[in-house]
Amino acid sequence: MKILNKKTSPYRNQRPGTSGLRKKVKVFQQEHYLENFVQSIFANAKGLKGHLLILGGDGRYYNTHAIQIILKMSAALGVKRVIVGEDGLLSTPAISCLIRKHHAAGGIILSASHNPGGPEGDFGIKFNIANGGPAPTGFTDAVYETSKTLYEYQIVDCDNVPLDKQQTCYIGDMQIDVIDPVGDYAQLMEHLFDFEKIKSLFTSGLFTMCFDAMHAVTGPYAIEIFNKRLSANVGAVINGIPREDFGGGHPDPNLTHARELVERLNSGPGAPGFGAASDGDGDRNMILGRNFYVNASDSLAIMAANAHLLPGYRQGNCGIARSLPTSRAVDKVADSLGIDCYETPTGWKYFGNLLDDSRITLCGEESFGSGSDHIREKDGIWAVLFWLNLIAVKQQSVEEITRLHWKRFGRHYYTRHDYNAIENNVAEALMQDLRDSGPSLTGQTYSKNKVLLCDDFCYRDPVDNNLSKNHGIRILFEDESRIVFRLSGTGTEGATLRIYIERFVTDLSLHDMPTQTALAELIGIANSVADIKNRLNRDGPDVIT
Ligand code: G1P
Ligand code: ZN
């Protein structure tokens, strides 16, 4: 085995964001760009040498190219064994599952999640640690520091490894197992959910579903689990073949981008009773009923209230966590169950310690993410199975389950307004001014609604005691309404401002308003407090979810 010492020079823009390093494909195609970042990971992931690495990605353009490079660099590092998905495919939750199941030292996930793919699209790389979850900020900061002074990397000079069939091969002494990407993950799902009961939903002939894999990684998972193991109806999986460019679409499971699915669910009495979609790498989910949308914050709350009905969660929740901008619907459930509810910064990595320390069972984010202690990533297919199992147990529709939940706990109207590709300095100034004016907002009244608190969210991790700051400006009102402002940490073009707005309504007669109408007054307050029109010079948000 011939190890080459390659000369390189550092790039200055390899700071990982909310979820790994995400850039345009063109950026990754610069000479040694990927290699530099991988070497920086390897320099800090001390446990990899002599141990097992899990490797795979969402199948987007550059995936297999990157896998070949990482395999050759892993061999040069002295990794003992790599498990890689056939055709280079592994969903993010499947990687988390494999790391835990096989006691791997870590995993490398190649994905830019819900961002578009193809040569003009985005690519990304993320390192997960031995607990199966995203590396914490201490690690990603260290990787960034290394990348700034990196002048050399090591790679084995050898042929590409065939990834198109399941087999074992070697680079030098390093064993490479090309495996079925679905098997281990599907087995874990069978352990958590009552597959027989879900199957009986479909075999009754009275229930149909439609899952949109959006030409991304969940296709093979959905076909194996929904079609083969659960005998779901014909047409239960659409767009199920992963494509390098996601069929030219935007693999983001929301009402805008999963339009084909939404149209099917809204197509009248013959429409499927249940709809769902997942994103590029399979960690997100959107849940729909017939002509009915469940926002992700409500979905988390409903899961928390009902978890004890499902086999994997019979013992109930030990606690719950949600990210700051996620609506407080789940807080109401935690209150009624008498368990802790943690509010964390945005990003799955903040749930890791709480899960490892057995403080929480379920956790989620408004951005179409939910998960549990079964792995250390959010999990799209898991969320779909959770809902299917719930429907099978309750024998109620998605809409009935959701409305009964609102009746019991109150409804949190919720929306997120995104302003994309803003100039960085404009976005930074907007946030800084909000930060500065925050204290003076407290005590002020807007449309009879008093501001109880306005601050820049900071989080002290109760497990390792780390303090992290500047996670978003939150404005809390007396009637439990809330507005949160923050800048995205995953964008690849300028800055993205996210404004999150919620309103709590207990009065049943007010549970039927269109969301944007119910929130109109608060949206007006948010826009005026941040002076959106003048600063951004736009007519409205680019995306509303
Ligand atoms: C976005 C979501 C966040 C999620 C992340 C990775 O991050 O808002 O909840 O964890 O993608 O999927 P953001 O762009 O807001 O930093
Ligand atoms: Zn994702």
C-alpha cells in the first residue's frame, strides 16, 4: 500500500455550520478542498485510527467521488474497517444507527440535507461521533482551527473501490464492507413499532398512504419498509429512486417543495389518508392528513402525548427537548405529564448530551425534525412510522388526532418566515440592533399584548455545563405568544433571516383560522420591531412554512 504525502494549502472558509460543512459543489471541487477538510477531521478524531468508520451519503452529485477519496484517506490514516452503503448511499439516521449498533468510532455523512443537488447545487460533509450524533461544537471548532493551517494530507494511491454491489474488499489492511443500506435500520424500526398492527391498516383495504422520497436517499428505505414489510398500497412511495440532482427538485419536505405530494393529499375523497415526505438525507419529515397539514411542532407534541401507546415507548417519556424556535406546544404536554422540557439552541447536536444522559426520550425542531433516544439524529422514516402506528392504535385520522390534541392542550398557531440571500452586513446589523433594543422592549405593549421578556437566547448545557450564546432574539408576550429572530447557520449564499411566530389559543371556536390570518397581528409586530421593509427592501418573505 503506497501512502502519498500530498502538499496542499489551507482554505480559510471551512468553518462548519449548524450541520457540518456545507458549500456549493463548485467550492468542493477546488483542488484539495475536500481532502483538506477530511484531513482536518482526521487530525481531531483521535479514535478513528485502528477502529471502525461508517461512511455514506444521500446520493447527491459528488457523493461517490467523495467516498472514494475518503476511503483512500481512511486507509492512509490506519482505519481498521469501513462500513459503507451500497452505491455510497446511507441516510443520516441509518448512519447514526450503524455507528451505535457496531460500536464504531464515528461516521462521515456526505449530504447538504434539504439543499438542492447537482453540479450547480450544494454538497456537504459532517462528522458524527461514537454516540452516533453530530460532533459537538468543541470538535467542529477544532476541525476549523486545523483547516486554517493545513499544508499536507495523506492518501493511498490505489484504484477506486467498487460500490455497486454488497461485498467485502480491502485497501491494504483496511477492510471495506459494502452493505445493504437499509437492513440494520429497518430492523431497528421493527423493534420500536408494531409492524403487524400497521400492516393490518393496509390489508384492511380502507387505508392508503403516500410517501414522497423526493428522489433522495429515503427511496430504498421507504420501498423496503412501507411496500415490502408493511404491504402498503400501490403508489405508497413516489419519487423513490435516488438521483444525483434529486430530479431537479429541492428535497425539502414542506408545503412548497413537496407540491406533488400535497396535491395528491388534497385531491378529494379518494385521496390517501396519510401523506409524508422526507428530505435529501432522510432526517426530516413532513406529516399530512387528507387535506390537512400537521406542523412539525404540533407533530412533536402529539408524539410526546401518545408515545406510551407504542411498543418502543411503553415506559413513557422521561423528558422532552425542543429547539428554541420550535413552538411551545410540547411544553404543554410536558407540563401535563410532569416531566422536564428542555429548550436548546437550533441544531440536533444540542440534544446529544440530554439523550446520552437519559434526560429525554423525544426531541424535535420546528424545521421538520423529530427523533428519540433510539439514535442520535432526527429521523424521517421513524416519524412516519410513529404516526402510522398511532393511527393504527387510535383508529383515527391525522386530522382527528391533531384536533383532539388541540382541544386537550390548546392550539399553537405557528409560522416561520424566511428571507434568503440577504447581504451579510445587513443581516448582522439587523440582529445587532434587535440585541441592543431588546431590553427596552420589555414591558412595552403591542396591541394590548405586553412584552414579558426580550433577550438573546443563551443555553447552559445541564450535562457538561457549557454555555453557548447568541442563538436568537426571543420576544415573549403576556398571552404566551412569541416571536424569535435568528440567522440560519446552514445557508450557502449570503445570510438567511428566519422569523418564527407563534400564538397560543385555547378557545376551541378559534381553532379553525388560516395560520397566516391567526398570526397576522404578530407578523406585523415582528416586521415593525425589526424594520423589515426598510432594511431588506422586499415585499415579503421568500419562504413561508
Ligand atoms: C436548519 C434548521 C435547523 C436544523 C438544521 C439542520 O438550520 O433551522 O432546525 O437543525 O437546518 O437540518 P438553520 O439553517 O436554521 O441554521
Ligand atoms: Zn436533512
